[in-house]
Amino acid sequence: MAINPMQRKSRNSFLLGMFIMLLITGIIIAVLLVQITNMKEEEQQRQISQVMVYTLTQDVESGQTITEDMLVPKTVDASTVPANAIAANVAVEDGKVAPIDIFLNQFLVEKSSGQTIRTDENGNLYITVNNQKIIIYNETGTDRYYTISNGNQRQYIEVENNPIVAKVDLKANTIVTLDLVAKANQPTTDDARIQEYNMISLPVELEVGDYVDIRLSLQTGQDYIVLAKKQILDATADTIKIQLSELEILTMSDAIITAYTITGSKLYATTYIDPGMQAEATPTYPVSNNVGVLIEQNPNIIQEAKDALRARYNTEQREGAINPALNQYSESAKGSIESGVAEDMTKQLEARENYWEELNAAASGTTVTQ
């Protein structure tokens, strides 16, 4: 049967519409496939460029110790991360993030000598003994470390992870880089003890967490550093707690005796302005011969510390500076400290007591009446 021209035209229009629709659909599908492929490639590239770093969970002040609980791993774009950022190359075991290996490698200390363990260009850990490089190995899967002797035997050594501190004030979510942290100056050694002192003239606004040098000032004008860069662990108006080694305890005891014996002398503390950035000062106080002998004979003081003390202090310095003052005032100084110095220390103590009362009042929400 012949097809009506109108029907033929209608059918052709329908077929043409279907063809165009299929063509457009095909084009759309092809475009979508290309876009999906590009998105997958971009996502793969993004994942490849992602790195895991450590960021702070809280604000940290300059000089404050950074502990593992203050750090959290975070995935970020590699292009936004400084080259010296601490990478979070951590293992996951039982759903928990393992200890931070990079921190352990950067701040390891060989316990017997107190020497910082360094990393060479090949990534090997080492220390130097008698100008000889000694490679240190980490036993696989453990926290044990050892060296290899001439007989190819393992010699195990004690290694500790020295605390780290912030060099500057840091805000929460800051990416931690090696330039922002430093090794603390007070590793916990076997002879470390907490000591309390109440005869030191303290800065008025001294607070817990501050870092100080303890100095001895003589009435002749000499001024010596007895202890360097010690963190205040606790404090009241007239008493502080600090961590000291056996060597430092003996040195401090000698300085206290000297301060009480020489008229017009005083032990006082000076505060570091920016402890994270400021390096530890070098102690200059020359101990007496009796204390020097005691230090030499003390088995609790490591040989490296004894050698350092011998190099730093000498008999001539003691005899030329402090002993004359001791001899001059040996009789009169046993009674009392010179009135001018005593008055100055009294006023400073009163000012600190007032400051301490204000701090306690602010903490409790009360008002101090003068």
C-alpha cells in the first residue's frame, strides 16, 4: 500500500529526530566519559602529590616542650608543605599511630656520654669517639640500639629520646618543621634530680615554665654564670624547683657557700627573653678546689662532664678572683650580708611577693588589697 506523503514526511522527521537525539546522547556520554577519566587521573595525581605531616593540636609558647600528644598527622598537598616539614611516615598497628620516628632520629642521645646521635649523608646514625665515627644500628622491630665491634659482635648501648622545645610561639594547626623545634637542654639522665632553692634572688615576674640562668655576683664586680638555661618547674614567691645533674648540684652548692661567705655577694636568676631561639649560655663559675676533687671522684658524674668542667674552670681563675675576696672577708662575712645588698634583695623579694599574691588572686578571682 502506498505511503501517504504526509506519513512519509512524519516518519522521516521522527527518524531524523531519533538520530539527532542518539547523536547528542552519544556526544554527552563521550564528554562525560572524558570528564570522568580526567577526574580519575586528577584524583590519582592529587593522591600521589599528597603527603602526611604533623601539625600542632594546640598553641605552643617559645621554649615549651612539645610532646607526642600535641601532634596529629594530617594529609596535605605536597606543594604547600615546606621542604623541611616533619613527615608523618608512621606505621599503623591495631588502629593506632605508632611513635614519631622522625623525632626519635632527630633528637636521640647516647646515654652514657650524653652525646647527640647524628645522621650522616647516607642516613646512618652515628656518634664520634676519639675522632672516630661509630655507626649505630637500630635492631629491627625494637627500640634497642647497638654498634658493631671489631669481632663483628653487637655491642648494645642505651639511647634516649631527648625532649624537644618550640623555638618560637606556634599556633594550633601549624605544620611542624625542623626549623621550628630544637633539642631541649635538660635530658633526663640517671643522675638528674629535682632541687629546691630559696636563697636565690628571683625576677619579680618569674613564672613556672620560664628559663633562667643562675648567676653569682660579687661585691668586687665579678659576675659568674653558675647554672645555664634551667626551666622553672615550680615556683613560689621565694622558692624555685629546677632539674639538675649531679655535677650541677655540686657546683650550685659551692656557689651558695661562696655567696654566704663573701660580703655583698648574691645569687640571682636572670630570665631568657626567647628561650626557643636563645642558645644556652656557658657556665663560668670556677668551683673551689675541694669541690673539684669531689667532682673528679664522684662516680655519678660522667667522664665527658668531668672533662668539660676541667676545661672550663681552672685553679688560677679561682685563686685570682674569688679566693682573695674570701680571704679578705672570711671573718666579717660570717655575720651578715652587706646592708646595701641586703636592702636591695629585700625590696626585690617584697615586689615578687606582691606579684605572686596578684597572680594567685587572679587565678582564684579575688582582689588583693595593698
